[in-house]
Amino acid sequence: MLGWFYKMTKGPIPIYLLLLIAWVALYISLAPLADLIVSFLPVDPASHLGEAIAFFIYDTPKVLLLLSAVVFVMGIINTWFTPERTRSLLAGRSLGLANVLAASLGIVTPFCSCSAVPLFIGFVQAGVPLGVTFSFLIAAPMVNEIALTLLFGLFGWKIALLYLGLGLMVAIFGGLLLGRMNLEKHLEKWVQDIPAKQLSFESEKVAFSQRLTAGSLAVKDVVGKVWVYILLGIGVGAFIHGYVPENFMASFMGKEAWWSVPLAVLIGIPMYSSAAGIIPVVQALLAKGAALGTALAFMMSVVALSLPEMIILRKVLTVRLIGVFISIVASGILLVGLIFNLVL
Amino acid sequence: MLRVKVLGGGCTNCKVTYRLIEELAQARGVAVQLEKVEDFQEIMAYDVMSTPCVVIDETVVHRGGLPSREQVESWLADR
């Protein structure tokens, strides 16, 4: 124990502790700080402009702080869940619980859609059933820490949890269904011909300081990429917050307009955006009175299915299999949106 | 001559990785034969599951995600 503690203090750990303290202090003082800044501005805090500015000044650092913390922690967690380890956890299992496992691993395994093909082949080659592989492929882009943090920061923990639960459901049941359809023969010929491989997985020894470095790198990489979208999203939110009358969108994206859910899903399929990029739109839709189910279905559809990813997957799947894949995922998302609007 | 391959389907990260190696090799005056491998059958021969990957003299030295500047420099310095 002491030896471990010694090693911790020898590395750059004290710096991380200081950062943590600074983070907490900053986070706690955000609300009073924002009030203070607004009170110095030459605008009436009760006016539209005042409200919009207050919203922007408070929410921007809040979401950026939250995101940095979550991405840092996930960057560390990711070092344990390399694609190779995830594959060895899933290999040789049969449909069912393995789909639940695959969808959950989709959250913690680092994934970018350009890795979809090597990952897909690596899984299939190692004897991970096709349905299980699909569960992973559906969950990985859709349910991720960035989407969840942004939803939490901007719309609260209930919506974030709902997105998490429903996203996992779509991935689990979509994969199960695809697995039952015996689609192996619709893989591209060269993929079918790849010989099965015996796995040997040895986890590499990684020092904890290396994991911390991975976390910092993730923050630099991810937050460096998505801050623009967040600013945009909160800007849109701030504007709506102060100016647009409520229920502006209710008539054509509200609960009564049932057709808005399939429309939202259809529009979302070819669109390509990261979770961060779509947040401004969701923000706008929700604030203007669009139904929650419709907005979430739109977001899922944009993030989970996209034209570029399908073009990449076309290298291993036949057009027919891609069609089946899209239809099943889209139907799942559609169902989620419809049920949501019905229940809430 | 260092034989360096960047494996990846051609996404942004792969391109940035390629450019980073090109740039640092030039800056240090290390002679490299840099090659992009975008064909998935060829990529899979290296038994990798995430891209971009960097292969130096047929050994995979990096898999998945952007390599840091320091990493690239260490590959170039080792020779």
C-alpha cells in the first residue's frame, strides 16, 4: 500500500491532484461568478439579452469543465479496454447476454468510425458472432461519453440516462435480431474467406502514469475538437432561451405530430455528425417545443447511422446486408422515439 | 532508409499521422520511405483492429488514434 502510494507521488500525480482541486473550486464557483459578470454588464439582467448572456456565461464553462473531466476519466478507462481485449471478451460467446456485453463494451472501447472495418473483421475472424459484432457496432458510435456528458450538462441527468438506456436497447435488440437472420452469407466474399484465428490475448503491462497521460491526451484531442460545437450549441440555446417564444416548434415537431418521428429518423440517417455537432440542433429543437422523443430519435439517427460509415462498411458488407442493418437500426430508433412521445 | 507504412482507411486521423511523420522526418533529416496503405485486405494482414497504425520495417509500432509528436520523434530517433 505504502509502496503504491510512494509510486503515485513520485510521478506527475501531485499535478493531477492540484488540477482536481482547481477543477472542483472552479465548478462550484461558476454560478456566482456568472452572476457577478452579468451584474457588471450594462444590460438589465431581467431583459431578453440579459437572460441570454447569463445562460451563455454560465453554461459554456460548465459544459466544457464537465466534458474535460469525463473525457479525462474515459481516456484512462479506455486504456483498459483496447479493441483486442474487448474482442477476447466477446469471442466464442453465443447470442444473448453477449449482446448486452458487446453493447456495454461499445461505450468504453475507443472507437472511430474509420476503424469500423478492421474492427469488424477482427471480431468476425476471432469467432465473435455476427449479431454480437453488430451490437457493438451500433452502440460504439451512438452511446459515448461525449454524447452523455453534453446531454447531462445541457438537459439534465434524466435525459442523459434515458439516452444511455435507450441507445443500449437499440444496440442489444438490433444485434440480436440481426444475429438471428443468419446473414453470414451476405458478407463480402473476401471476408468470408479470411481464415478463423486462434486468439492469444495478453494484456500489456501499462504503468498508471501512462494511463494518466492517455487521459490528458484524450482531453487535448477531444475537447480541442468539439469546443466549437459546444460554443455553437450553447449560443443557439442562449438565443432561444432569451428570444424565441416557447412552443414555436410544438405544432410540427410536438407529440401530436406522430409523423415527425419517422421524418426525423429518415433525415438523420445520411447525416454525419459527432454527438457534439448535433447538440446545437437538439438544443434548438427541444427549446422550441419539439417533443423529447422526436429530438432524441433525430440525434440517435444522426450519430448512429451515417453515409460515410456505410461507405466504409460497404468494403465488408454487401449492399443488401447494409440495407438490412440500416432498416433494423432505424426501426429501433423509430420505436424509441414513438414510445417516448407516447409515454411522456 | 526507414520504411514506414501508415495503415488506415483514409480518415482525417490517418492523413494527419502521415503528414506528421513526413514533416518530422524532414525536419530531422531522416531518410524515410513513407507509404499509405488504404486497402483493408492489406491492413488486416498486420492483425490490427484500430486505425491509424504505423508500421516501421514491418513491425507495428502504433495502433489506433493519433500518435503524439514525441512518439513519432522516438521512432525516428531510434534508427
